[in-house]
Amino acid sequence: MKYLSLKWITFSICYLLVVGVLAAYLSLPKIPDGRDFIKIATKYDVEIIRDTLGIPHIYGNQDVDTAFGLGYAQSEDDFLTLQSVLLATRGTLAAELGYKAAKTDFVVQFMGVWDTVNANYDEQVAGKIKRIAQAYADGVNLYCAENPSEVSRYFLPVTAKDIIAGFTFKTPMFYGFDQVLGDLVNPDLPHELAKTDAAMTWQPSESLPIGSQGIAIAPSRSEDGLTHLLVNSHQPLKGPVAWYEARLHSEEGWNMVGSTFPGAPVIIHGHNEKLGWSNTVNKPDLVDIYKLTINPDNENQYLLDGEWREFKSKQANMLVKLLGPIRWTFTKEIKISQHGPVMETEHGMYAMRWAGMNNVKTLESMFATNKAKNQQQFEAALKLNAMPSINFVYADKEGNIAHYYNAMFPDRIEGWQWDKILPGDRSELIWKGYRDFSFMPKTVNPKSGLVYNANNPPWNATDGNDDAKSNDYPQSMGIETFVTNRALQIESRLSTHKKISQELLKDVKYDLAYHPESNQIKYLKKWFEYETGFGFSEIEMQALYSLRHWNFSTHKTNTQAALGILTIAPVQKVRGDNVKMETMTKAFKDAVSLLGKHHGTYNVAYGEIYRLIQGDKNLAISGGPDILRAVYGKEFNEAGQIENIAGDGFMMFVSWDKDGLVSSEASHQYGSATLDESSPHYNDQMEMFVDQKERTVLFDRSELEKNVERRYRPGL
């Protein structure tokens, strides 16, 4: 028998690889014919006007026309982000990005996002909402037809169901559902959930910062007798939950300006001619974990009310890009109990139940807030009880102000620690519905004439005595208790003023200091008492002396701020929960070392380190973590700078005059075209942003017409 030559073997292997790659390529999905999308687009009647900053002002005949225009405009400015969001929603992100995205695809299937949408879409999603969602999708599809080279093979067509599913998937992440999943798979967690970083998240990078604030001032409290509103939500500056500014108008009464996220066919926060609101993240306990008892003789059975029950099951299929056109489908069984889906871990099997599961009505609620013309209609939108969480700070032309601690509160029985792991063998712990609007903590038209929220509890919503009272709400609602530095600063800065001017409101919003009673500073003072400097180097002793004289400001000229921020970073990371003094000492030593390495001294101006960077612009910025001027960074880059990646982004100051006419000013961290480096609007608002200045919002059409860069009618 003759042995095959090495040459022949090599040839054969190469031949098989080529054939395999070719077969894989031929098996890839085909991009649909764009002519169909172009034909569909002709039914919409919309004009997009770009102002001199490139911001889209979308004027449609009907609401669906406006939604179509928003889908198209947002695709023009940020298509790659929009595409990744919708691929993630479908659970097909790994087919495009590879194995690193497989966890996101698994979470989508674990949550049963598409099971929920397919089961409830026909009966529970209102016809009007279906048409709005489809119109937005049609706008995205038209852009894809015109720019096929940018489009993933796994993307088209975008449908109304994709848009609805996006809310089912994303909204639980805002109250930390992804973090709980990450905690649950932690092998060191047999007894209770820890506060660890999220291990499974729909975002490609890291969890959202703890931030956002809104302030509303009634005419009785304002110096000029007007109603004022601050809209200031903190988000990552780029990516799937970065703010996108737009002006929406239709002849059917949709008349909003503000910002939204990729994949959302509505304004999420901003104002219309009658009213406006700001959103802030709230994080009540909205996820329940049940430890299941498994039948030792049958692993497909769990104990409930003294009986062994059979798991239902489904198969999660994750299509993963491996190399070039080659994809492979990985499968994993997901067991489902009466509580919800089950996570199998090293320390047992746990069922999960969360606020918003099986919910497909979030878009309906958000569209209703957009169309609301008075407080009663706005509250009616909240009464739909379809937004899993998020605070609303509200104001309107009539002078009404309010704070709503909005959430889908599970209707749990009392007597249990719902924030701990629960026994899975008692059906009475499997809640079936939610508490209605009357249970929502709220502060409406307080005598003080002021409401605010900066991710603080609802019992600290005004500087008066008519907040919601904690004793009126049961423990089972799981309302958080932590008070942020920003909340302390708002109340301390405003409570001493009988009347609040617009200038004071802006000064407070751009406040750069930590409150002496904030968790960060209390820990720093505690560390000062603990740390004698024994074992410190001479440079570290000098740095310690300097830090002891820090005035807690984060102004860009402050020479102790960088050292201070880096030293209290462990406190900021865990919100001050049991931080060891030794941990702060290490953070301090590391800070001294890093500052010395990059800048030659620990005593460096804060603005030399903390920077806003986009394209060819690299600007010093004031502010910091949990500062009212919110700036969040991560690590030193090669230049010894920390890039601002989250916090303050799009924000608005809104006012209604004595005749009820609205006006507003806004600021944006970069520009309207965040991803297009060739656009003049890639970074044209940066200087204004770091200088803490705002521009007039062109809400009135006549003012817009004086500031037109271009106008066009997509689809026509």
C-alpha cells in the first residue's frame, strides 16, 4: 500500500477548506431586493429639515409619516448602532459579531422575548401602535435599500415586531435585570445575590452608570413666575442607549422635541407645547429568584406545593460567526417552571420572575406620553402600567409639577424578604400581576413648588414636607433607600432660596462639588482618620497632605480633584457598601503612581486628565462621578487621560411663560452625527458642551426656517 504524499494531503485539505468556505458563503442569507422597500416608502408623506447643526426636524402629515421620517433620519446618523440594537433584539448578534455576542443572544432567548411578542402581538398591541412601529421600520428599510453595503445579511427586513420586541428586551435592563443574571451565575453565590458587575448584558460593554436628574419648579417658587423643567438623564455617550436628538411633528397632534434611543420611534424625554418630563433611573427590587428543589430521581421535576412538577423546556439556538462566512449553531436547553425560566448554576437551579416579563405595551405607554396635552392624559399613559421602571419628573404650561416613582411593582404578599433568594416550593410566592397606579409613590404639586429626582428615594422629592411617606408603602415594593450626592446637592443648594431663578437652576445643574454628607466624602473622611501614612513613601505622604486639603470640587483647574476621584473610586463603584479602608489605601497609592507616571506629579489640574474626546477634538471637562455635572470615565489612555464615556449628554432647560408659550435650550456632547467622521456635525457642539452653554431649541417652525441647512423628502 502506497502512502499518500504530503503534497497530495495538503492539496486535499486546502480543497476541502475552499469547498467548505464556498458552501458556507452560499448558505448566507440573501439581502432582500431593495426595490420593494423603496416602493413601500412612497406611501409616506414627510419632510425632514436639517438645521444648521444637522439636527433633524421631522414634519409628517400623519403620525405614521413622522415615525417613518424618524426611522430614516436616525439611520442616516447612527445606522451601525441602530443595526446592532435590532440584531441584539432578535438574538442574532453573534451571527454578525462572533462568540463574544453569544451571551446577549442567549439572554434574549432566556427572557423569552420573541415568545412574548409572537404570543401577544395580535391581541395586545393596539393597531395604531403597530402602524407607528411599522412606519419607523419602513424608514430604516428605505435607508438600507439606498445603502446596501452597510447592511448585515441578518438584518432585513425590519418589522414592527422588531420594534416592539426591543422594548420587551431592553427596558428590564434599566433596573438591573442583567446584573441579577450575572450575580446568579457567580460560583461564589450559594446563599444570596452580591453586587457584582453584570455578567450578561445586552450592551456590548459595561453596565449603565448610576445617574440622571430632573428638576421642576412651579410658578409659585420661580423668581420670574414661570414654570421651569430640567431634563438631564445620564447615559453612555455612544452606543445603544446614547441619546439622539430630534424634533417630531405631525398634523395629528404629535409635537415633541427631545431625545430618544436607537430603535425607539418616540421621544423618550423632552417636551411638547403643553408639557414635558425628565426621566431618571430608579431601581426598586423588581426581580425575584426562587431556589428550586429538584427530584433526586428525575432531574426534569421540581417541587411545588408538595408535588413534583414537570419542567417545560425549549431550546436556545445561537448562530455564531466563527471565521469569515462560516457560522455554527450552538444549542442550550432552557427549562421553564411555573415561576419563569430556570438558570442552572454550579450551586443549584434557580427560577426567575421579573417586572415586564410578557409585556408588549411599553411603546403604547410612551407614545401616549408624547401625545398627552395635560396632566390627566399624562397620568393616563402611566396608568397603562407598561413601563417596567423609570422615574418621571413632570411640568406643564398650567404650572403643574410632579414626581412619579414609576414602576411595574409586582403584587407580592407581605412577610417575605423579596430581595433575597426565595423558596421555590410555594406557589403563593409566584405573583401574578402588578400593583396599580394608586400604589405608585408620587409627589404632585407640593406646597414648596419644587420637585426633583437624582436617583434618590421618592420620599426625598421636594424640599418641603409633602413628599410621599415611606411608611405608606410596604416593604414588598422593594423601593431603594440610597441617597446620591446629587440629590443632597440639589436640596442643599435650592432649599435656602425662597425663589429660584433660571440662573440659579443652571448653576445647580452644573454644580461641581461633593456634598460633605455624601457617601463618597464620609468614606474619605473616615479613611483620613484611619490612614496615618505609615509605610508611605515621601511622595505619597506629600500627596496625602495635599488630598486632605481638597475642597471636594471637580473643576477642571482643581489640582486635588484627580487624586480625590481616583481615591474614592472604590466607594463610587459599590455606592459605599462596606468599602474596606485597605481598598481605599490601595486606590490612593495606585493613583499617586499613575499620576506620577503620566504627568510627573500627583498635583495635576483635573482638566488635564478628564477629557471629552471625539475625532480631532480633545477638550478638558469639569465634573465627575455622582456630580451634578456628571462625568464618568474608565481608565488612563496612553496619553495619561481619562476619556469621558458616560454621564451628561443631551440635556434641556424648558420654560413656559405666563401665556403658556414654551421655550427651551439644549446641549449635546458631540453633535448630531455621532458616527460619521466626515460630517461637519460629528463634533461641532463639543466646545459649547464643555463650556456649559446651551443653544436655543428651534421648536417653532418659523424660527427653524431661518436656520435651515437642507431639506428633503425620503421615499419621494
